[in-house]
Amino acid sequence: MMELREVTAGYGGADVVKGISLRFQPGEVTVLAGPNGCGKSTLLRAAARLLPLSGGQVLVDGADTAGWSSRTFARQAALLPQSRPMPEITVEALVLHGRFPYLGYPRRYSREDREAARQAMERTGVAGLEGVPMAHLSGGQRQKVYLAMALAQDTPVLLLDEPTTFLDIAHQLELAETARTLAEEGKAVVIVLHDLNLALSCAHRVAVLEEGQLRRVG
């Protein structure tokens, strides 16, 4: 379970989210909703420890993660960010990046790592594209590959920032169904969504943000 306790964070000394307390429970899909610029993505980045906190704590199973190494934290929470680079590598190579927290140096993938990547690609519908360069994919296909990378990380908490970008309606519904299935398997799934109909089709709880503050959870 991940808990945000009075989290305050932002950019360049300006706080965007202010004093937000929220729990992400195993077995639940939590959707972060609200108008553009309200702090949804900032809150997710703070939860993933990609932004320094100016106040509050991020806890996992009751433990403050402030002193954790990046590798230790990455075994507990995986983030699919809103904007991502497009590296000049193949689909399989990118999905295997999700296994980095479990590798030593030099990085050598085990049979278990490759199996985790294979299952993630099957789950997101990109199996069969393993050897295709990322640059040759459509926007929707790339989105699915990045989702597969997050799934391959195999963490108890999954943080997804607008994962339906570039996806058509059918694949958006598939993603919502996948989110529910992952929650049923015991994961805490957190998704930033703009489409309220889609949010209500998959969420156990919706947290509404406005002007950097948590207005309602239910």
C-alpha cells in the first residue's frame, strides 16, 4: 500500500500540489481526475519520487521512502510517465528496461526477466513486435510498449499518467479492463484520466483535484 501524507511538491520552488493526503490500496484502481493544470501529473511524479517534496511523506507499507535507494523504490512502484523519449531500440529491448531494478552489473537478463517481458507484451497486445524498432511503430503501439515496460517491472504499485493517449476507443476500454484485472491480482493501480466515463468504468475510487488541492475522494 502506498500512502501520500500531506504531500507538497512543485517546480522551481513553486508548489503545484499542496498538502495532499491519499492512500492507494492493493486491489483498487484509483483515478486522479480534475481540470488541466490542477496538479494530477505533478502528484503522480511526486509519488514516484521524481520530484523532491517540499513537504510531507511518501510511504510504502507504512515505511517512509525518503531514505530508500532508487533501485529499492523501483521494486515497489512503477511509473508510466505522460511524456517519454523514443529511444532507437527494439520493442523487446525497451520492455526489458522494466527489469533493470532486478539486475546487477553488468546487466544480464535471466530467463525470468525475459519471461516477465514476454507476459507483459502479451498482456498489452504487442507480442509479435519484439524485433521492431520503436521508430517504426504508431503512437498507439508505442503507448502499449511503454505500458508493457511498466508491467514488466512487476511492482505492487502501478502509476499511470494518461496511459490512454494515442489509443482509440476500443483500446482505451481494453486498458481499463487491464487495470481492473491488475487490481484483482492485488496491485494498487493509480491512473490519471481526463475521460470521466472511462474513469467511472474502471475506478474503485476517484480522487478529484482542483488548484493543487484534493477536493473529493469517493
